[in-house]
Amino acid sequence: MYGKSKGVQAVCSLFPALLAASSNSTELGESPHLLPPSQLVPGPFPPSEVVPSGEAALPPQVSQPSPSFLSLAPSSFADYGCMLEIRQIELLADGRSLVDTIGRRRFRVLSRGHRDGYNTADIEYLEDKKVAGEELQELQCLHENTYRLAQRFCEHGDLASRHILMQHGPLPEKEEDIQASADGPTWCWWLISILPLDPSYQLNLFSSTSLRARLTQLQRILTALLQQPPAGHPLPERSPRGHV
């Protein structure tokens, strides 16, 4: 399911890792193109990005925390991305900027453009398909089982996994309503952000609008990882064909 974006329309400065969007516009229109930050998922998981000095200056409209911040999947101009919110910008003594963000909404790119020297895009938000009745009961059961596997993975991982947990924090608690958010349960995105996944595989999970499909894939991944010896977790060699 997709929803039309009431997104941003702005001219912004380009960073090697980030491009900040204006917080002033609320009209449906073009959103500025961003290169990928370290993470690409909804939730409070993307770490702060250090923007090098001498590359570009923060535009005045984003010198304060902004609700409009765009992130694209790995490529020169990807088909999917995540709206990020700038929570804080700290100017460091060496001239760099420490940008703290939080993931908000997934989107897909409808069309691409170029304006005032910057790449732009028309976008629409992604939204998980809601289910009801017996299908919802089955989904809740799948959700519970997958969450238990995630708990086992976090509790019995190797040293590398425990180091990741120290960086990203503990597994988030389960939400009571698994369909409350358009992007699904927060803990799923936390898990996707720490699992050793090929970027193209991660993108398939990211672009899916089926919570059932996403949970099923996570369950398979966790089951495989938990069957491996603690010394290491193999990466998926290639992404599955098509979208999840």
C-alpha cells in the first residue's frame, strides 16, 4: 500500500554522506536526493553522521533540527528511501558537523528530476497492508515466534554480535498493536539494521509492504543464524529474486 507524500520541496547543500531538506515546505512536490547514511530503516537507530568540513556548508534552513530529512538506498539514485528527522546538529571544533537523526517513513521514488544544480524526486510513502480476522491472528502468532527468535539471537550471539548490541542498544520491546505503525513493529527495523545482510537483501525487506513477508524472511534468517556455531554468522550470498 502506498500513500502520496506531502513531502518537502527545497534547495539544499550536498554532503558526501547526507543532504538535508528544508523544513519550511509542506506542499506535495520534489524531495532532494540524498546519498545513503549508515542506516536505512524507520526508528531511532541511525547513528549520528559526521559531515566532513570543507565539502559543503549546512544551509540556514537546517541549522536547527528539521522534520524533513531524506535518505536513499545504496545507489547513485535509488528507487526507495527513508525520511529522516534531524534531531540535533552539533558543530565540532575541527569544522565538521555531527548530525543526529531518527528514521520516520519509508518511501519509493516516483520520478526523478534536477533543479538548481541538485537532484530531486517525487516520492510517495510506503505503508504496510493491514489484515483482520483469522489472518491477523496468524500474523500475531508469526510475530510472537519471530520475536522470540530475535531474543535468542541477542542473548546467545557471539562476541561480534554482542559488540553490535552495545552500539545499537537492546532489542526494543514488542508493540501491543503490531499494525499501529505504517511501517510495522519498530523491533523489526532494529533487527534489520544489525543483521549481517547483503544490502540488496536488506532493500527487499525494506521495500516490502507485507508485514507477514517481512516477518517470514526474518524468521528464516534468524533460524539459520542460530544454527551456526558462535564463531561467525555467514552472510546471505545473494539477495532473493524480486521483492519480499
